[in-house]
Amino acid sequence: MNIESHNMGAYNLHFIKTNKFKTISVDVNFYREIKEDEITKRNLLKMILLDSNNDYKTERELIIESERLYDIKISSGISRIGKFSDLSFQTKFLNEKYTEEDMNKESIIFFLSLIFNPCVKEGRFVNIDKQKNRLYQEINSLKDNKIKYSMLKLMEKMKDKPYSYNPYGKKEDLDDISGKELYEYYKKVISEDQIDIFVLGDFSPSEMKEIFKEYFKVNTFKKEHKNLIIPELVPRKRIVKYHEYEKVSQSQLVLLCSLNNLTDFERKYTIKLYSEILGGSSSSVLFSKVREDKGYCYYINSGVKAYDNILLINSGVEKKNIEPAIKLIRRCLKDINNGKVSDKLIESSRNTIISSIKASSDTPMGIINTALSRVLVGSDDMEERINNFSKITKEDIVKVSKKVSLHTILTLEDKEEEHEEKNETYSGGSCYLCHASGKPAGICCRRRCGADRE
């Protein structure tokens, strides 16, 4: 699908023309290099801008106007793409071809008014307490999702890497954010963030361009910077293992692997197929060996974050099966390294990815996300991606597997079972060799392994 792009100086405007849908979708992306002390503000900003504005001061007024505009849908989100934090606002509304004249323009004006005409009095956001409380609850509730919580705790150990930051922010930062401080940050986002806007649907590009020229109120020229790949972790000779303790019904096991020296093709294609083979489905190596054959876990999967240069394996296990599961996972990694992977599995994994690529063109946001990827990281179009996945060989899989190194392991275990195992950690972790041998992390870790620990 063709993208018509316009450099508007302060932002880039991308049109994706299609008559596949009766709606028009708009996605506005504000992004900058992520900073830990800004994450809480960005999350709060995401909420407060859609809560009210100077034209519609209450939720009721917003709902009435939304219904007048044929039930327009508006949402916001925060995501991280490598080094970048992406604060995005989306809208989807019925094309005026199916409603009445000028409704496209009215819908976009309403959407943009939420971004550019916020409820501000005397240089500060008003009524932010409700959204602060909501964000506080979201941060607090992370502990309730043990899968997500265990992965966050592991990422925290990778200090100063962008993926080590809590994506929702910090409760202690939230307490200190005033309406004035948040408004100052809002102005900084509007004037300094790089901006890419995507409009998808059946419309006149010239008319749409004029709407944004008039109503998208950003005029600060910005130099583009799109180097978003996070530097690699240094492979470890000795794997570090951390223990976290919470009240859990099943233990969580998370393994982080570093990816080193990937080529551009391997980053975009081969490592993704490798991850699908390793733990992407019920026919994957890890699921078949660790869950089905041995019954060591309740679930197990892997996911690659190619622009973070890491791969994650996570599993839910009984405590007694943690060590056998780790041992078998390591063996599975080694087996692929040695070419012990069937052609049938490679083919089924390839077909799964290709089916997913095709499915992404069935929804407006799927198409827009693909377009955003093309703009930010130079992704290929759908046909090229399918063709490139189709030509990956078994030898390519084995070659990229040798660039995957187990780096860090974290277990989240029940508080009641904590007892003496706390002695296994030294300065926050113990080396895998000590842990596997049943020795406490003491003199051995201090003398031999300390340099390998965070």
C-alpha cells in the first residue's frame, strides 16, 4: 500500500489512501528519546488531554459532541520503540461519504482540539487529581499481573537501559507533579518532540493537507533523529540469577538473552523467525520440550525485541521445577545452535509470521502501525517482507542462533518459600554456577563472579 508523505517542517504528514474501510483513521505520534524522569509525566499527559478541554469541560459534554459526530472514537497510548518514547493519539470516524458534508473536517477539528486546547488556567492544568489517582492505581496494579511484574523486575536489573524503566512511571514521581509542571512539560512536547501523522481512508489528500495546515498548531522546525537501536548488552561468561519474592500461586521464570552483532536483515527477519521457532507457538521447541514432554511448566513462550537487542523467555512453573526447566531451556537453545530443528517446524513458524503480516492489512491500525514502522526503522512493504521471510534457510536460523546468549535469569517465588534462599544472593544476585551447585553466593561470587554482576 502506497504512502504519500509530506514534510510540513514541524511535522511529517503521511496519507494512506484506501477505500477498504468506511472510516477514516488518524494517528498522531509525538516521540523523543526516552528519559526516566519524563515517563510518569507522559503517561499523565496521555490521560489528561482526553479528559476535557476548554471547549468541552466535562465528560458529559465530550460524550454529547462525540455522538453528534457519529460516535467518533478517540484514544491515546504510550509505547517505547527502542530509544524512543511514543506518545500517540488516535481517532476513527465515519467517512463523510456516509454521513454529511464537511464531517471529516469537523471530526478532525474536534480531535485536534483535545490535543491543542486543553483545560488550562493561569499556566497550569486544572483538575489533574482524578487522573493522578487513576495512574497511581495503574502503577499499583502491576503487582497483580505476575507475568508482567516478573518481567518488569528483570528489566529493572538492566540498569540505565531504556527498557529497564517502568513504562507506567513511578508513584513517587507522580506525587510531585503539579498542574503547572505538567503544563510546562506539555509545551515542551508540542514544541520539541518529533511528530509523524498518519491519515488512512478514502479522502482527498489536498483537502486533508489543508485541514492539518490550518488546525495542527505546531510550527517549530525539528531536525529528524531516528537512530533508535539500543546498544547491545555485553555477553556474560557467568549467568546472573536474581530471586524476587511475592505471594504467588505459581512461580514465574524469566530469562533474558542478549543479541549481538545482528545484521540489518537478521534484525528485521531472521531473529523474528528464530524466536517463533524457539517459543512462539504450541508447536515451538520450548513448548514441545519443556511443557509437553517434561511437564515442567504451565506455559512457556519467547519474544524478541530486536531494536532493544534482547530476547525474552518467560514461563510459569512450580518451584520444584525451576532448576530442571532452566537446564532444559538451555539445552533447547544449544540444540538450535547445533542445527537440531526440523524443517517442518521452520516452515510452520514461517507460515505463522506470514499469516500475521497479511492479517495486519485487515485493520486500519494494523496498516498504520506497519507504515509507522516503515518511517521509523525502514521496514519493507508487505510483499517484500513476505518474500524475505520466505527465503530464510535453516542455515540462516543456525547462524543467528549463535548470536543469542543467555544473560540474566529472574525467578518470582512465593513469600512463604523464601526462607534460607535469600542467602543465595550477593549484592542483588548470584552467579548461575553457584546457584546450580546449591552453594550460597559468598566468597566464590565475590572473588570470581562479581565483575559479571550488575
